[in-house]
Amino acid sequence: MVVLELHVQPGAKRTEFAGKHGERIKVRLAAPAHEGRANDALVEFLADHYRVPRRNVTIASGAHSRAKRVIIERP
């Protein structure tokens, strides 16, 4: 299991890791923060990066915040 402390910036030009924001890893998302699109894009991005199914990526806290804790279950 991997636990990530993230700072998410929705509405960016492209989806990518962007260094650090304080103690958190910064992730820029091309998706807007509207109707859960940014959260869906984050789950898809992390699942692809860690090569796990989307169901193995869970936003544990911060679903309505830029500061998120994400859990990735490795098979």
C-alpha cells in the first residue's frame, strides 16, 4: 500500500507531477474542478502511473479540497 499526500491544481494545461508544495507532492490536472471531474482525472492519472486498476486508487481524504490523501493498493 502506498499513501500519497498531494496538493492538486485543477484546470492546468496538462496533467503531470509538478514537484512539491510544502510537504505534499504537487499534481497539476487538466480537468476542471467541476462535478468531480478533477478527482476522476486524478484517480485515472495515478492508476496509470502506478500501473494498477482504478479500483485500487482511493481518495481517502480531501475529496472537496486541493489537499488530498490518496491510497494506492498494490496487487
